[in-house]
Amino acid sequence: MDTFLFIVCAIVSVGCAVNLVLQKHPISSALSLIGVMGSLAVLYLLLGAEFIAMAQMIVYGGAVMVLFIFVIMLLNAGTEKTSAKSWFAQIAGFPLLSAFVALLAFLIKVVLPPLHPVEFGSWVGGTAEAIGMLLFTKYLLPFEVTSVLILIAIIGAVVLARKEID
Amino acid sequence: MNFFIVSLIKIAIVFAVFMTTLAYLQWVERKVLAHIQSRTGPLRVGPHGLLQPLADVFKLLTKEDLLPPYVNRFFYLLAPFLAVSLALVSISIIPFGPEVNFFGTRTFMQISDLRVGILFVLALSAVSVYGIALAGWSSNNKYSLLGGLRSSAQMISYELPLTLAIVSPLLLANHLSFREIATSQAGYYLGFIPRWNIFQMPFPQIFAFIIFMIAGFAETNRLPFDLAEAENELVAGFHTEYSSMKFACFFMAEYANMVTITCVATLLFLGGWHPLFPAPYSNWVPSAIALLAAIVFFLQLRDPARKRDRFTFPVFALVALVAAVLFAIPFLQTYLVPLFWFCSKAGLLLFTYIWVRGTLPRFRYDQLMHFAWTFLFPCALLNLLATAFCVAVF
């Protein structure tokens, strides 16, 4: 059952990711991105990271992507036109891509330490309690620094927006 | 195997009851609104218009399903499907009662108990914006687009106070599962004040409850925050171009969201299925209320205004009597009494929804945004700070 779900979600996520690049309309691309995020959330859930899965849906699937779609709708962006493809991409594109994938596969196989196959449901450190404990003890400094960074971004946005009004 | 059978039975029951509730909620809303405005409401189809929901469903099913030629076909068809399916899913994690013994199997009165239940509901409510936003955009109509934009902006804004209001009961319960939150509110102060979160000592969560309900009104696009479908400005807002079952999907989604919000409010703030006063007495409240209803229905017969209909009220009275007897049987009480308390709390909140719709005028759009960001959000933040302080100190 877990393997079946994994295969389905992996296919959906890769399919949505390819669709995201292929689609010409911004709204279609944005929706494909939501599909990617949704299937990634299911994959997290399969691995036992329930809190991360829900946070992924709330923050990325919900807040961030709603903002994307909102802006696309507000600007009423139309279908993009395809420009003439460069001759270099047409000739060397596919061979370069396969070489890159082969290189990646080689690196994972040889350089990285041997990986154990994933067992679904064997990891239990994904509960909200466990993550909260880690965030406020082991990773306290990165956590606080990130919140300061976000605060700076918010204040920056407010300053930029105020300028426009005056 | 037992688990699958019990789950299937639970799903079937919840689905049937939920669908009926959605259909009859609309009847209740029309009736209540009518009586607020000194009208009679639906009266022709069945006694007191009780079969009106059935007639409405048939009407919607048999109407012509228009597909305007200028719409973006894929998203136009996807939007109502998204809206209704996301709205219907969240009922699956709402617990209606405690653990019960179901023919030898111990099971929860809930389809599934998620450890991150409240986050699941938040995720669904965050994603359900897409149904409305896409409907507005794909209809290729300026009124629809404005409705969709307004609704998405409103939902993003009100999600903040809603989430901040949810955090305070979570701090008190120290858990994310609805079942744990509800069970943490069992018991009574001094033997008679319930330990519900709105009566929580030393800092009652009444402010969080009010903020949650206000934000809930905005999240479900109900009056006084129904700017997304303001009739006098936008025809019908995001669903202007929809007809037949596709329109019904949006309608159903709105009512399903209402039910979810009231259930969540009941669980977070009103103690879920825990009764208002201690157990041996509160077990007889449902029977007493049903008996009272039966007597009132019988007495209605003597009302000269009811001279033409000598049939309906005795039947209602009989139904109420049967309910009173059922609620009094000790074997059934373990199932029915928690359900009664849960449903009556959620039902009261639903009635408040309809009541507010009948009495308050609509906000202007800038007032709506101003209210969310400069009043509701700081209030929710202050409330959260006070709650966190109390949790840390006491």
C-alpha cells in the first residue's frame, strides 16, 4: 500500500513538475506547482513527517501559492509566446541533459556513502512535539536568526510600500 | 478486517447525515430568515415546506447545464469540483463523541483521529481558496473576477486572526488532535462550572472564541462579510457564470464550510461533546427537551391560527415523544447523549450564523480589510500573549 502510494505520488509530482515548465499560461503553471507541493506533502506523510506535510500544505500550498495566483489574476497575465529556440539548445540540449543526469547518478552511486533503503513508517521523529523540541533546543539559533530575517523582510516591504503612497 | 468494516459503517453514517444536514440547513436558513423578516418561508412543498430541499435538488439536477463559450474550459470545470471536494473532506476528522463500544469493537465516534487534525483543517481551508479564485478567473467575466479577487484577499487576511485564535486553545490543550483537545476540557470547576475553554480559569478564552467566530464568518464568505458575492455590486460574484449542478457545488461547499467551522469552534472552545453540567443530571436533559417539544407541539393544536392543519403538529409531537423515549433508554444514552450535546452546540452556532445574516448589513470592502488588519489581528495577538503568559505562569 505504501509503495503503491509512493509510486502514484512520485508520478504525479514529476508529471506536475514537467507540466509546470511546459504550460504556456502562468495560471496553469502555478496550479501545476500546487500539484507538486501537494504530492510532496503526501510523500512527507508517507515517511512519517506529519507536521512537515501539513506545514507544507498550509504555507506553500496555501499561503504562498494563493499569493502567486492572486498576483497573476490581478495583473491579468496572458499566455506567453514561444520565442525562436536557439540553435545551440536544439543541437546540444538533449545530449547535455543526459550527460548531466548520468553524472548525477554516478556521483550518487560512487561518492555518497551507501544508502539504506527507506522503510515506510519506521521513523517516528516527525510529530509536532519532536519538531518543537528540536527547534527550541538544538536548532534554537538558526530558528531565531530566521525569524529576525523574516522580520527584516517584512519591515523592508512596509518601507517600500510606504514610499509609493507618498 | 474489523477496522475496515467499522470504518465503512462510520463513513456511510457520517456521509448520509452530513448530506442531509447540508440539504436541510438551507431549509432552516430560509425559514429562520423568513421569520426574522415576518414572512412564512417555504410552505408549499410538504408540511411546512419540509420537502423543499428535495425539490431544490431535483430542480438543480434537471436544469440546463450551460457552458459559456468564452470561459477557460478546464479551470471552469475544475473550480466547482475543487471547492466542493475540499469542503466535504474536513468532516472526516471531526470527533462527535467519546470512545464507544460498537458491537464488541471499541471505536471512536469519528472517522479518523489524526494527530495533526487541527493543522489538517487549516491546510484544507488554506487550499479551498483556489476553488473560488479559479472560478472567478476562468469565467472570463469582470464581475466573477472581482468576486474571486475579493474573496481570495479576504480569506488570506482573515486566516491570520483565525489561526492566532486557534493557537490559544492549542496552548491550553498541549495537543493538535481534536480528540485530545476535547478530552482536555472534561470536568467541572467547583463541581458545576464546565472546564470548557471559554470558561477556562484564570483567563477565559471568550475573546479567542469571538475572534474565531468573526474570522469564521469571513472565511466562509457569509454575511456580513460576503463581499465576494455582493449582489448589488457584482451580480453574484465568482459564481455568476455557473448554472445547474456546478452552481449547487459552490452552494454545498459554502454550507459544508459553515458546518466545519461550527464543529471546530465547538471542539476548541465549547468542550466538544462534554455536557454543560455533571453527568447523572445532564443525561436526562435531551429527554426533557424532547418531552417539552412534544407538549408544545400538542398545545399548538389549540392555537386558532393552526385550524386548517390538524395533522402536522401531532406528527411532530409524536416524533418528539419517540425521541424522548430513545434518549431515556440507558443502553442508547452512551451513544446519543454525547451526540446530543455536540450537535446542540454546533446547531446553536449555526443558528447564530443565520441570525447574523438576517440582522447585520454588509460591510464595505475597505472597512472589511481595515477591520481585519487594524482591529482583529492585534486583538488576536494580545489574546495569544495573555494566554501564553497564563499558561507559563500557572
